[in-house]
Amino acid sequence: MGRAFQLEAVTPTATYFLDHFTHDRILRAMTGLGMIQDLEILDLARMALHRAFPGEQPPAAGPDTTAAALEALRAVGAAEPTGIPRHKLTTAEGWLITPAEITAALDAYQRAPFDDCAAARDRIDDWQPWIDFLHLAGDHNGLRCT
């Protein structure tokens, strides 16, 4: 078991798989390096509904309204991200990790102390390929955790 991350809207697509233990180590390293942002999920849900149905109450539930609300929720994030929202990396719900979130995380990585970055590279075999994949995703349309 682990997590698969897929480039968004790119043909052919690229998928990066992290096994459970490597995913956990990468998430802890990203947290320590300031690359993760903790957000209040209920506030995000309110923003998603507002974006899916601007200026109105959601219409009666149905396949179209449910799909629109779900997609809006999967894409919503902080107005000014400081990293990748934790929930988007820890659950396989099809979250869209946006280029802005990825760029913010990579910026935090660049600002982190050199020794901390070196420790992550030394301790985690998949660290540099993961950072490279984030660069690729940030240069395109983001990625999804599936």
C-alpha cells in the first residue's frame, strides 16, 4: 500500500508511486522543511461550494451538482498557499495539488537550512526524485493523489 501521484491533464501522463513507509518519511521531512500547510477542511468546503455555485445556493442535489461540488472541493486550497495542504498528501481522495501549492512548497524547500535539506536527501532514497517530480508537476497543471 502507498500513494500514487499523477500529473494533471498531461498526455501521456506520468505517475509517481511512494510506498507507505517512504510516503510517511517524505511527509515528515516536508513538514520539517516548511513545505506543508495545514488548512481547516470545513473552511475549504465552504469556499469550494462558493466557487462551484457563485452567488447562489447550490441547486437540488443530483449527479451534476454533486460532481461540480466534489471537483471544486478537490481543487480548492489556500488563497495564498505557503505549501502543499497536508490533507492533499495524506488521503487518496483525488485532490488536485495546484502548481501554486507546489511552487510554494518548493520555495519553502529552497529557504530551508542547507543542512536540513541535505539530511532529507541523505536519509530518504526517493527524496531527490520526489523533488524532481514536484518541479515537473509545478511546471504543468499540478498533480493528483490517487
